[in-house]
Amino acid sequence: MKDLLTIFDLTKADLEALIKRALELKQAYKRGERYTPLSGKTLVLIFDKASTRTRVSFEAGMNQLGGASVFLSSADSQVGRGEPVKDTARVISGYADGVVVRTFGHEIVEEFAKFSTIPTINGLTDEHHPCQILADVMTIVEKKGLQENFAGLGELKVSWIGDGNNMANSWIEASALCGFELSIACPSGYCPDKGLVSFAKERGANLKICVGVEEAAGNADVLNTDVWASMGQESEDAERRKDFEGFQINKELLELAKPDAMVLHCLPAHRGEEITGDVIDGKNSAVWDQAENRLHIQKAILEKLLT
Ligand code: CP
Ligand code: NVA
């Protein structure tokens, strides 16, 4: 495997191995052990969109593994002035050992991967966010104690409340690998792409698409949401606020889920829109562990792809 562009670049065995390794790396890091297999290596981050978690966790992870990172935003590089993706990909391949790309169309990251000779990691596109979903599944495995028997993942009901966006797409692919039921509630017109859904179903995903919010949340083990307007959709903000009314994880909805249900949100969150403040700051919320696990899972990804 050269690149990580979508969850479907992984097999079930790859996903389980990455999560196991991430949990080991997390423990070793917390014990204060130094482990520097990427000494002398360089990771380049090319970002066309804003980021806090993805940027800092990749840069910190690379540093912890003994390597270095270079951050390039489209605002201050030739990428933003229209240098072709394939040219940038070839040039960066001569300097670095891996690249993380955060951009708009998924075809951009595919083109980058095609023309680069170094591993290309998708740090979020309009269609997919694989590193986030790996951290999310890791958090479920960790907090529900499933690391000895990943089969337990297949018994869970995961629900998605909100937009059928990049996050939802990567969750759909994860359902095919992990076997959990994924129940998705989206307003009409915002359901996930039909082609992606049927492809995932063919690969074994257990999906309930566009059910009502209450049906999705009922008896759920994991409740998930994301912003109503993603990066690049700012002009649709007002319209989406109307369309997504009721598609919120709040105390009442949480009460329909299992008592120990875990609430996940990739962050950044808009309290009072897709999730209420009491829920995100409440006892069922795992969002801070989820955010921290970006670091550990990405260290496992970097170790796999760059060594
Ligand atoms: N969840 C996530 O990708 O966060 P950032 O946009 O801050 O990187
Ligand atoms: N769906 C959101 C996720 C942010 C991490 C976006 O693309 O903006």
C-alpha cells in the first residue's frame, strides 16, 4: 500500500493492525519512551483548507517519530498560484518522504498520489476524511475494550445525524470493514452519494440510509455528528441552518441511545447547531479522546507508510 486516500485503501486486517499499533504507540508515548524510526525523514503538508487538529497532530506525530515536517498552505506557495498538481507532486517527491494533502475535490488528492513517488495521505477532501474515521474507530475500540476482539465492533450500532458529507462517506466505508450497523439520518437532499452507498453495500457495509433522527439514535452505541456546513460550503450556511433544523444531538436524543452510548464529533463543533453544549461537554462525550487519538493513529499510519 503506497497511499491512504480513503478507508477502502485498507483491508479489514490493515485497519485492525493500525488501531492495535496506534494503541501501543499511545501507551509507549505516555510512558515517556522515545521511538524515532523516522529520523532523517520529512513529511510535507499541503493544505488548501484550514486545520487545527490535522495539521498539529501530523506535525507533532512526525516530530515524535524523529522526523521533520514542512507546512505549505495554498496562500503562500505556488500551489495557490495554479502550479499543476502533477508538477507539485513530482517536485515534492524529490525532497520529502511523505505528503499529507488537505484539499477540495477528491480527484486532486488522487492526481497527487498518481504523480508522486512518495506516500500520499488524504488529510480531508470534500468526499473523504479517512484519518479522522480511523481515530474515531480507534476511540470506540479503546473505550469499549474491543482491542482483543475486534469482532465486537460488528455488534455495535453507530448512528450518524446530519450531513451526508465527507465524514459520513468515510464512516460508510468503515462499516464495510468493521461490520457495525451504520444508521444515517440526513435531511432530504443531503443524503450520502448513492454510488458510494451501493459500492459500500456490495463490500458488506451494514447501512440504514436516511432514516429518521429518532430511529437512527434509538438504542445506538455511538452517536455521531458533524457541522451542517463544511469547509467550502460557507455560502450555504443560512439555507443549511434551516434545512438541518432538528438534526441535532441533544439531551433528548441521547436518552434514546444506550445509557453508555458514546458521543463523537470530529470537531470543530458548533454548539447549539448540530450538537448542544451540555452533550459535547457531558459524560457520554468522547470527543477529546477522539481528537487526541488523531495523533496516535497517524503515527501508526506514518510508521506503516514511511518506513
Ligand atoms: N477534525 C479535523 O480534521 O479537524 P481540523 O479541521 O482542525 O484539522
Ligand atoms: N465536514 C467537515 C469536517 C471538518 C473536520 C468539513 O469538511 O469541513
